[in-house]
Amino acid sequence: MTINENEKKILLTEKDMPRQWYNINPDLPKPLDPPINPQTGKVLGPEDLAILFPMELIKQEVSMDRFIDIPKELIDIYKMWRPTP
């Protein structure tokens, strides 16, 4: 890990990169309201969301697991380039 005091940027080595995402859902005082279809006013189900998002992403959105494994394919991409704040 490299810390540049002037730029306030932390650069992680491959071994320091996170392998899981933190999911805030289990730590909220109450669950978030489900997404609503703006046209019908009804709750969107996974089949509705599948038009826009891959099923794995939909599963993450509704998951109550505190940590979600980052897929290996994405970790491989992060090794080449990783967004920084």
C-alpha cells in the first residue's frame, strides 16, 4: 500500500485489494423500501429488473449478507485498472 500525503490517495497492491464488497443492508435500522414501477405504482420483481440489470446484481441488491464476494472476473479487471476516489 502506498500513501501519498499530498494527494490523499491510497494505492493498494494486488494482495491488499478487497475481495468482498460491504453491504449496508443488514446494518440499517429497517430494510429499504423495494423499488417501485413509476408507471404502475407496484413493487418491481426480479423479472422486471432483469430487463435492466444482470441477475447477479439483482441478487446483491436484495441480499442481507453483510459481505458479498467480488467475482473473480472483476478482480482480474481490478488488477489491470481500478477506479479511485
